[in-house]
Amino acid sequence: MGAALIGATPVQHASKPVAPVPAQQEDVVEHVAARSSDEQRRVLDYWTPTRMSKALPIDLLDTVAKTALPKDGGLLSGLSNRAGLATAPELSGAAGRIVTPRRQSARPTATTSGSRWGTGGLVTRTTGRVFLTMDGVDFVCSASTVKSASKDLVVTAGHCVKDGKGAWAGNWTFVPGYEPGGGKPYGSYTARRMFVAGPWSRSADDSYDVGMVALNTSNGRHVADVVGTQEIAFNSSRGGQVYGFGFPADPPFDGENLIYCSGQVRDDPYGQTRDQGLRCDMTAGSSGGPWLSSFDVTTGRGRLTSVSSFKYSNDRGTMYGPYFGDSAKALFATAERA
């Protein structure tokens, strides 16, 4: 839920063919983060329990930059997009339609627009919360570990790593298997190097809203050796069944629990992006959470084929995620060698 989230009403609603990705769109932009032990320690020390609890969903970045926070520190009810379009009205009313289950289902369902995941499995370890600072404000996102040569790679949304053509994120830290109350059962992992696709870095193109981060080890151990990884796949058949996971933090959710949506994905009906949409009521904070195809609800294992990216303001019940094609493949090839 990012660049086109709440406020980016499509310019036109007529469907149009999705253009193929030009070869030059496969370039990768990178950034060096915390490399030395001193830098890593500074980042880890920065994230006190208080800062973690007060961090806002990254999707409020533009609003925070333009509007003072309420005195009570609550989340703002108006969101705007990076293009500066008008803020969407009645956000709180729309969010009120979402029902957070008091009890998680004993058995996952093939179709849900937002339920608490309570079955366990690999996905509870590989999915985690991201804590970062952008433009002097602390934010949260979601992310997942992915199988890579380095054993240190996580995949998230591009806007959870870099503000389009703006600043890179600082104090970037991944907490896999996050538990309510700030629990870190598998430790915290700081960013070593960050990667986004060129079109995202140059123009915040939502079709390329993917970020990959090479992590530092924690206590000398690679994140893959501690929590495991999900497979990643590129140029998969469009459509099909997907399970999307994340830690939504905007009401009525609070960012403390792993939530999932599941169902069939469909192409962007407005033709504005190459993304696919999933019926999903997850709110801000779920950005960057993994979309898993061929998902086994018993083992919690699947193939990562997209991440939560944005919603259109006139359809808050559908989450869109970028298609992992050649651009994402090139991004991965660079990032896993970092």
C-alpha cells in the first residue's frame, strides 16, 4: 500500500493493454547501509521498545511531511499519494468496514479478505516487520526472507526502501517472526545494502515497487539459517491463487499480528500498472508483505511472486502487487550477490 494508496484515483477507467517491459527498465539502483559493527550497533540501539511502538505505517509518509501529527499521536485519517493528488475522504469510515477476527480460524481458508494467521508453519518465521526512518520520521513495513546465495536477502516493497526518486530509508531493521508487544524471537537484522529497480528510483513507477535488502548477520548467523526462507519465482503465469501476508498497523489493525488474505489475483482493471490485484482489507503497515503462490497451508511454504504495494482510492478492498518479471529477476540477481 504505497504510492497510489488512498488518493490516487485512476486518470481513466478504461482497460488498456499492458505494455511489455523494455530492456532498459531492468537496471538496478543500490545503496550502502550499515556496514561497520559500530553502524550496526547504532541502528539496533536506535530501535527502543518505545520507538518501535510509535512507528507509523510508511504509507503515511507524504501526509506526515505535509501535516502535523495529532497531539495524541494517533494515526492520521487522511492519506495522499506521492503524486500529490487530493486526499481521499472518509478513510476512517472505510476502515471501519474491516473486521478483525477475535479468534483465528483453526484452518486457513482459500478465500479471505483479512484474517489472523494462526496455523503456524514456515511463513510465521520468514515474514516479519520492518522498522525504518524516512525524512526524520519512524515507519513500519512488512517483508519476507527469500532463498538466495547469500542467505541474507529479504524482499519488500520499493517504497519501504526508497521514497521513489527521493531519499533512501535509514535505520532499516528486519524483525522476522515478530511477536505482539515487540517480541523478537529470532533477533533483529540491520540492512547492509539496499536495491530497487531503476524505474522505481527515477519515477516511483508502481509496476516496479519492489525492494530487496541484503542483511547483516545477527550474532554471527545468517537470517536464512535462523528462520528459513521462501522460494522466489519470476515470470509466473498471471492469475491464480495467492496468499498475501503482512502486519497491517492502521485501524482496525494494530500491527501486532500476522494477517493474511487469500484468493484469485486479477490484472489491474484500469490498465495503469502491470500489477495484479487481490481482494484484501489489510491496511497501511502491510506494505512489502509477501504474496505466496503454490502455498501449502500445512507447512506455511510457498513461492514468493509479489508483495503488497498499493490500493486505489475508489477500491479500498483490493490490494495490488507488482508482477515479478524480468525486472524483478534482474533485481534479485544483483541483490543475492551482495
